[in-house]
Amino acid sequence: MIHFLALDLHGLVGRRMRLLAVAAMLIFFGIDMGPAFAIPLAAVACVLIASDLFLMDERGRLDILYATLPVGRTTVVLGRYTTVLLEFLVAAVIGNTVAMLDVDFGRAPLGPGMLVMMNVVGFVIVAVGLAVQLPAFFALGYTKARFVGLVPPVVIAVAGLSVGRKADILQGLAAIVRGRGVSVPLEAAAVAGCVIVLAASVLAARALYVRRRL
Amino acid sequence: MGYAVNEKTSATPLALRAEGLTVRAGDFLLDAVDVEVPTGYVVGMVGPNGAGKTTTIKAILGMVGRSSGFVELFGEPASRQAARNAQIGVVLDRPFFSPDWRVASVGTRVGRFYPTWDADRFAGLLREFRLPARTSVGALSRGQGMRLSFAVALCHDPRLLILDEPTGGLDPVARAELVEGLREFMVDENHSVLFSTHITSDLDGLADFIQVLDGGHSTYRGTLDDLHAQFALVQGVGDPGRDALRAVLGLRRARDRFEGMIRVADSHLFGRDAELSAATTDDIVVHLVRAGHDNEKGL
């Protein structure tokens, strides 16, 4: 799988302009909305750009290439999920960095509870978003599945905007987090749930990709 | 039309054996097609567009699901893609590399998957094929893209090359270069080639065996020499008789003239007025396909 991962990550170099644009968007919104929001926004950005890999597959007929290489389709699926999760890790590092830098610019410091919760929220966004998107892309390819791929980002954006407009909800949430500190069982349960969702998504994607006509 | 490739090569192990390949794709049915490629030989697969050549090759490569049939490579079931693909090189009708990749980087990206990848040979082939190393794949001409695909297919030292319509859309020079490259590949007696094309002249002097596909069926399998020895073109004036006309494959009549193709064994059915001539591979494929269509129409 390491060879496929290297090939996939190599492809990210070709997307550097888009990644830079997404990073700039993160910084902008992070500064505008509050430092903690840079973290889930990084996750949203990750979900938004996940389809790029499948777009590149389609442009270069890379699914055909994968089918001629000495790697199985299971390896392709596992490698692609790993690539996207590595993207999320990078995005999370950027998001956390932006959040920290923003705090340094004179805002209220982020407590550990808020920081952990925002990272967990980010992971939930990525896990749910990818769990819906990736099986569709593996089953149908970019062109046919691109509208399915848009569903998670749109739902997340609408939900985010709805919540974001209700300042009292955010303040209440922040107060809860500040008040209770880090709730390890809750966050651990959320992370475990996401891992299960992602594992189910991998299995579904594999089953669909194995049956796909190339 | 039955034929056993092994009649000529009974002691030769098979590089590829596919039996009963059946694939349903919408209205199209690839119907129990058998393919055999003896080690050390070139098999040409010919037929009109939509005959099932690409589907057969995709079924062999596992790119489409089969409803029945099996594939063996070098005597082993080719069920595991990783093991199967390590031994074969594939060239399809268009390159399958990202248009953003530079030509030289294709070797780096693809080569890491093969322990036997020869980077020096890849660099040498780029020079030999006059491919600009720093140009992106998307900027290559059709002929250059095909040469790049061919170079990539060769550099992990495959034992079997599978090519699907590689010469379609190429100019005569590029086609000749590709055929010459295949001849060089076949210098090693352990190498084998399965080559689908609708440009049958590419197979003359290259293919040892030929398989004709039409409408998802295999209509002929045999040696190229047998193919030429077995069929002849016929044309004449008047009515040669019912038995003679029945023997004509792809019969066409205009006024009092008739023409078509016959088995040489049936030539005694025709009188002196009928004119027989040698059939090219193209002629034979056209008439076999035409005969199949006539049968479907009940003619």
C-alpha cells in the first residue's frame, strides 16, 4: 500500500494552488469567526477537496492505471482513505496553528476543553463527510458522483451557518465546554464512533469499487 | 468455427488461457469467449467496432466483472490482481497517466510498483522513442502517448504484453514503429503478445494466430497461415448453383454478378466461370463478419 500512498501523495503536489487557496480561506474565516473555528473549518476544507483526487483519477484515467499495476483494488481503497486522512491531519495542524496564532493576536485564550472539542468536531465532520463521499466516488467515479460528493459539504455549511448565526447557541456551547473542561468519555466515544463509521465506509467502498467496470 | 491453438503448439505452455469469458454490459453480451496465447507467440484479435475485443481484454485484466469464465496466466489462476499484473504489460488505446505528469516522472511514479522496474531502460526508451522527458503527458501527440505507454509496459520486463487497439488513430510511421517494437519484444522466446486491432494489416508478418470476434462471439481461431490457406475470394457471372451459393460467405449479388468468400475446400463447387483469388486478412475478417450478419438476418 505504501507505493499507492506515495503515488497518491505525489498527486497532491499538483493540487498545491488549491490547497493554498483553502489554507488562505481557513486563515480568513478563522480570524473573522474566532480562533476555535479554524479547526472545524480545516475539516470542512478537507471534505471539500477530497473529491479532487477522484477528479484527477478521471482526468488521467488513473483507475485504468491502478487496474494494470500489481496492486489490488482493496489496496487502492485503503490507500485513498489513508491519503485523505493524512490530508485531514495536515489540515488539522494548519487549523490548530491558525487558532493558536489568532489567540496570540489578542483574543481570549483557548481552553483545553474547547481545543479538544473543536478537534473532535473536526474529526466528526471529516469522518461523516468522507464516509458518505468516498464510497460514491469509488462506485461511480468523479463525474457521476460529484453531486453526491457535494452533499456533506453543503449540509455542513448550512448547519454551520445556521448555528453560527445564533450567537447565543455558540456562547452557551462555549460556556458548557468551559464549565466542564475536557470530557474524555464523550470525546472518546465520538472518536470511536467516527472510526467505526469510517471502517464501515471503507468496507462499502471496497465492495463497490471491486464491482465497478473500468 | 472451432480451432485449437494448441494444434500448432501442443507442447508449448500457455502464457494466457481464458475460457468461457462471459460479460453482460447493457445490451451487449460477450458470450463464452475462449482466448489462448501460447508462450512465444503473437495472437491477434480482430473484429469490427463493438465486436467485443476491448471487453474481452478488460475481462482478462479484471477491469470488468465476468458472469462466468476463468483466466489462467502461465498455468496459474489469475485471480489475484497484484500477482497477475506483475507479469504483464498493458497498452490500451489511450495512455492512462495524468495529463499533468511530466513524461520522465511517469517512470518514477509507475516504476515503484515493480521490483523488476528498469529505470535506465525507461530513460533509454524515452530517447529511442524521441519522447520529450520534460513535457507533460497531456501535451503529447497521439503517437507519442502510445510510445510512452509502450515504454512503460516494457520496463518491468513483462512476460506477456496485452495491447488493445494500440494502433488506432496512429499515422503509418508510428504504427510501423510500434509493430517493430513488438517484434523486438518477441525476440525472447519466453515472451508472448495478445494484440487486438481492427487494422488487420498490422498483424501480417507479426501474428502467429488470429482470433476473429463479432457481436460478442468468437467466430474464428486459428493460425494466420491457416486462415489464408483456408479461404479465397470468389467472383463470377451467372448462377453457379444453389450449393455453390450456400458455400459463399458474405455473398453479395449485383445484377448477374456474385462475389464473396469461400473455403478453399469448396472451390470444386464452382465452374470455370468463377474467378478465385487470394484473400487478405482484411478480406477474410470482413467476409466472416458479413456472413455472421447475413445469418442473423436469415439470408
